[in-house]
Amino acid sequence: MATIEYELLRDFSELPKVRQTCALKTNGIKITNIPSLGLKISKLLGDTSPGFKASKMDFASNSSSNTITEVMKSLHGVSQEVLKNLSHALELPWEKYLGEMHEFTAPSKDQLCIVKSGEVISPEWSTLTLAVNTASPDSALVIYGAALSVFSEGIIPTPSNLDISSSLATNDSILGSGDWIIYYVCPNDDVFYTRAAGALMSPLSCEEYESRERVRDLTVAC
């Protein structure tokens, strides 16, 4: 799995490396040196325990700041930088960039959970899964999900049910053997897919409107 520093991801210096992950059909990347994430993770662990699970929509509309919201926002921010790079790497003619189809304040199925080290991690349907080990809280594994396979029209392969667990097991020795903070990043609920236009927010014709399907209802683009 390719390793990219967060700031180099942000300024697109490592875009060639992201393109390579798509070309080689690897299952994700590792992001290091994520600023301020470690402190927020430490606060989260003080307020929660393994087994904790929360939906983004339980907190996204809450104007008051709290530890759970701050961690969700931070991880979602990391996902935005990954999605920006993937939009350029895949170069598909979407109506919107991937980041615009994954907004923090928009209704979606994003989830945050804490999983004890060694326990099975559920491979939820998502565009990306971010996994942060509590022993190395300034780094995150970003695992490509089934929705990304739809967005990329098969360039990114549909992950197997073992992808999350196998990826985390492979990187345990690198990231540490603590518990896992898992964040599932899902498309906005109003994102649709049509054969003619790919992923989009508003279908372009009456015929496409009638044949549209929500990305969340698809496993692969066919």
C-alpha cells in the first residue's frame, strides 16, 4: 500500500502515486502526518470506548462542537483530499467532483465506530473507509470501497469482504497494535448514477431521469 504525507496529498505533489494505485488496482493508500488528528483521537478515547458507533447525521447538524463531531470532521476532511486526488487520477467525465458528492453537511450514511484490536471489522458499503490505529493516531489507512468502484466504472475493483481486515492486519506492525477508529465515507443521498452520464447530482434528460439509480443501490456499474 502506497504511503503519502498529508501535506503532499493536499498540494497534489503525490498525484502520480494516487494514479498508480488506480492503475495497479490496489485497495487504498496510507496517509501520514495528519495535523491535529492525534489530539482529537485522544479526546475521543477519553469520552468513548470500544464498541462505540455513531452515524454522521446524528451529529452533522449539531452546531455545538464536541469531540465526536470534531473527529468526524477531521476524518472527513482527510477523505476530501483523497477524493480530490482521485477525481484527477481517474479523469472520468462526471458532472461533479467526487468531493462535491461527499459533503459533510449533506445527508449520507457516514459512520464512525471504535473497534477493539483483534476484533472483526465490518466491511460496510462506502466510497472510502478510513482506519486510524490508536497507537499511531496521526496516520490513517484509506481503503477504497464498493461505491468508488461504481464511480470509477470498474477501474477501482469492487473490494472483497476481507479487504478491511486483511489491510489492517498487514499494517498492524507499521501502525501499531492499538484499537481502531473506523470512519465510513458514503456518497450524499442525492447522488445518482446513469449509464450515459456516470455519477451526477441531476440527470441530464428525461430518459436518463427515468433510468437513474442511486449510487448506494449499486454494486458495480454495468
